[in-house]
Amino acid sequence: MAEKRIGQRTFEFNSGVRVVASAAVAGPKEGEGLLKKDYDRIYPDNYAGADSWEKAERKMMEDAVSLAVEKAGVSTDQMDVFIAGDLLNQNISASFTARTHQIPYMGMFGACSASMLTLTTAAILVEAGFCNYTVAAASSHNSTAERQYRYPTEYGGQKPDTAQWTVTGAGAGVLGKKGKGPRVRYATLGKVVDMGLKNPFDMGAAMAPAAADTMEAHLRDIGKKPGEYDLIVTGDLAGVGHPIAADLLEKRGFKTGEEFKDCGLMIFRNDQQAFAGGSGCASSALVTYGHIIDEMMQGRLSKVMVVATGALMNPVSYQQGESIPCIAHAVTLEMPGGGNGGEKG
Amino acid sequence: MAEKRIGQRTFEFNSGVRVVASAAVAGPKEGEGLLKKDYDRIYPDNYAGADSWEKAERKMMEDAVSLAVEKAGVSTDQMDVFIAGDLLNQNISASFTARTHQIPYMGMFGACSASMLTLTTAAILVEAGFCNYTVAAASSHNSTAERQYRYPTEYGGQKPDTAQWTVTGAGAGVLGKKGKGPRVRYATLGKVVDMGLKNPFDMGAAMAPAAADTMEAHLRDIGKKPGEYDLIVTGDLAGVGHPIAADLLEKRGFKTGEEFKDCGLMIFRNDQQAFAGGSGCASSALVTYGHIIDEMMQGRLSKVMVVATGALMNPVSYQQGESIPCIAHAVTLEMPGGGNGGEKG
């Protein structure tokens, strides 16, 4: 009956919905990192010309949307729905961006999994014929996240090496059926996985089982092995969580190889002091909308899976003794004719 | 090209997706109110047997989902996706409910518009063939909202008469193509409307223009007058906002009559001290999933529009001088053969 679903949890897209264009806007630290050539705009400081960090984050999302729409050769008036999420309470980056761009708006929350949650929803609306064009976006900002989730930034608290550095930036993608961009092929939604971990300074380890769960569900549903993808990236498991996910997958019969990477390990150089690596909605958003789509457009990658991971607690749930519920949403992209395995190794 | 869209912003559902069953779980004050006979469960106190208000809110959403699924004659295992939202930071009520029920989960944020935002998405997934069954839910809790958005509850701060009382409770609906429930006919997503109002104790007035905007867009898109509906309810405009919305609509050529009501004015008796009326995600969720669906099932209402309104600011954006961005999402339900105008007057 559900003709667009394969197996237990995977949605299949077969009407030609694709990422028509995408854009990524980065903060200063990201702009000095490994993917600096892949960003459409880099702000030289964390304020991005605004008078608060929150307004700076919003500006980055507004910019990412504007740039992606412009690159798609259309206008924001032609966008039927804007689907977006971020890390801030009440999704204010996304909601204020929706106010600026005046596109009908669906707010979503998936913590750092927001990038693929919103991309999935944006693809569904086009695939099913509700929209001609949609635009998906996600953002995070180191300074806004720090003061909301942890301590006042002025406090300068030390952190263990398992902590991660919230990435500052925003990414957006325009979905439609025209153009030459990579096709959205499958999406596998996550279930909440909670292994009882409670350490907010070790989110990668908490999220790894959720990533493995969604990847396993996806691979079983479509009957593939990890190596059949040119690139599989998790969103922000970083140095601690990513090997745990690989280990869990191997134990379940899905051995990964050099195609398996993590966005949180692709953004900063080792000497940039990002602890275990990057995190935040912008981790997977910058890598997907800045780097991966471009690599696919240029024919260097053909089949890619992005598994964005999110930790769904808040400070109150943590204070009330709850463990960290995690989730991962996967989207696969295909560029017919592309791919020379250039990402491997 | 977008064959399921009518006019500018309205999605059309024509493959028979319907609300198979629904349930509403209410707090103690709501359980003494005007719709007390319509709730599936009423908790005698705000803790609902849990050890914190946050956990109580979650319990209400968990219950609403369980009860709705049970009434649908299916099991949570058969639910393909759970789509939910609430008012708490990082959507913790929805996310922890997703952990409990272990259904693939899409978190959404639309403040008090979450009820219709999630219902729209749940209907899209079934309509388009991605899912056989989905379950949508929304919740709010007076005590969790007070302490998160305003002051510590112990402070006992006074409020002006324009303030509203956040409704405690949760509602859920199972969407599918089987059964005899009301069909989802149209959904019109909102744009963010911000008239520059900044008073968090007068949210109804801030949200009224958003409700009018979405209702106008809907009526223009499908070419109908308000009076062609048996009932049109806004989510939580209450005593101040609802007349403003009616006035705005009349000025734009859409005169409403006795069919136009507000969920925030339907829940509490006048002597229950709810200021201008109820608010929160549970306002429209309790009325829709407790009262309206039941009235439709029993043939007393045939065509209903629910316009859930949301205010998308957070305390930080307010402190940074921002006005209140508002949104309204509308869903229309139809029960063929039902409707005797019993709601009118």
C-alpha cells in the first residue's frame, strides 16, 4: 500500500526530485579549515555584521537560502515551502529566516540531525507533487550553542577531549525536478536510540548507536553493502563516536571501509583546537551543501549517503536525570555518471 | 507540475487519507472545563504521576499516542512515522515520547501551531504513499511553559487580562486510508507574519494577523467563503485576538459568522480564571483530537477548518528587542454525509 516505501523504514524517491542547487555559509574558524574553498561565503567574525550571535546565526541561514536560490536560477518567490531547523530554543534562526524570506514555512527540530530531516521533508513535498520547489536549511553557531546549552561563554570553562566544537555556519539546498543536480534517491528516518549515556561532553559516543541503527536499517531495506557507496558520512560523531559507529556496524554484518567518514572530522584541521571534532547542525549542513553536492556536480562522487545525527535532550531533561535520546536520519544522493571514488582514502 | 497544490499555498488531498482515530489527554483544570466529556483521559493533578512537570507533559503525549493508536484498532508497531511537536526547548516532550514508542520520528516546531503542522505532515506521508499509517501529536503544559517562557512558577507574578492560560494536555491522531474517520481535504501552510508587536502577555493580538493571512490564502485558493464551513476554529487567539482576526478577515472580504470560533475560548468556563482564554499546542490539539473529530464521527459536523496559530519568538529574541514572528497553519477535515450545523451558535 505504501508504494514509496522499501522495507521497514526507507522512503524511495523515483520521480526525479533533485538538489537543484545548494549553498553553504561559514564562520571564521570554519573558513580557515579544510573545506574553506567549498563555502559560498565566509564571515570574518562570529557576529557577521549583526549585533548579537543569535542574529549572526540567522543572517548566515538567510544568506545560505538566498545564495542557494540564486544558484538555482530561480527566486525566493518561486519557493513553495521553506523547511528549516536549528539548535536554538524555539528554532529562532529558522523562524526569523522564514520571516525574512516570506516563504510558507515548516519548522522542524532534530537537533544536529536537522539537515537531513529537513532535506527529507523538502524532497517528499516535491516528489509527491505538493510543491515545484522547496528549500531546506539548517544552521548552528558556536557562540549561541555554547551559551544556551552549556555555560556563559565569558566563563571560559575547560572541556574534556571528548567534547566537540559546535560548527558556525548554515547550509541550504533547493529541491526541484529541474536542473542537473544530484537526485535524492532514498531517505531513512531514525528511531530514537538511547543507550543510557548522560555525559553532555561526549555526545559522539551517545549518538553513535543511533547512526549505526539508521545505517543498518537503510542498508537492509535496500539490500546494499556500505562499500557500494562512494561516500557515507555521519553528521557529527567526531573522533570518539565515529569509530564506535563503525564498530557497531561491523558487528551487525556491515563492515565499512575508507568510504565511511564523518562531517565533524572534515571541517577543521587538527591544529584548530576543535576537541574531538565538529558538531552542530552546520557540521553536516556545511559538508553536504558546501562540499558533497559540489563534488557530485563535478562528477567526482556518484553515490553518497549522509547520516545526520542528533542528540535530543535539553538542559532541563539533563538536570532531571534523563539520559540522552539520540536519532539519525539518512538521505542518499545519486549523480548518474559521476563518481570516481575520489573521496575514498 | 505540482499537481497536489491548489492556488498559491494550499495542498489538496484526494487519495482518501483520513483521521482513523484520535485521542486527547487533559490536565485537571481542563478536565473541569467545557469539554470535559470529550477527553479520553483526565489527570487529577499537574504531575500525572510523574516526578516533574516536564515528565508529566511527556506522559500525557505518550498516553495520547497510545490511546489514539488503540482506538484505531492497530498497534504502535504499525505506525510508520511519528510526527510531533511541543513548546519545550528542544521539543523534549515529543522526542522522549518518540523514545518510548519507538516509532521513526520527525520532530517539528511551530509553537502552538504544532498541532496542524504535524497533522499536515502526517497526512502528506500517507497521501503520497510513503506510509500506511502515521501518528501526529502535540502537547503543552501550563507549569512547564510558565517556567520556561516567563517566571519561576513560585514567583506568582500577576498578569494582565490580555494574557492567556497555557492549556495542559496532549492530543494525537492516527492518519491512514482505512476506517471511517474524517478525511483530510486541504492544508494551507502559513507564512511568518510579524506586525511588530512585542508584548508577550498579549499573544492573541500578535497572532491574529497570521491567522487571518492563512485563512484568506486558503479561502482564495479553494474559492470558498467562511460560511461554507460548519466550523472554523483558530487555535489560541482567545478573547483579544479572535475578534481582531474576524475584523481583519471582514476587511479583506471574508465575513465570518457564528461558524468562526477559537479553541482557546472553548476549553475553560468563564469562571475558571484563564485570563483571555487558553493557549498552547494543547489548545487546538485538545479541541481537534478530543472534540471536533468526535463530533465529525458522530455526524454532527461535516466541514471543519482548524487554523492553529503559533508565536515563534523565544525569551532571548524578546530580550534582544525582536518583535514576535507569528504563523498559522490550516487543515480542513470533511466527513461526507455529516454535519447539521450543530456547532453554530
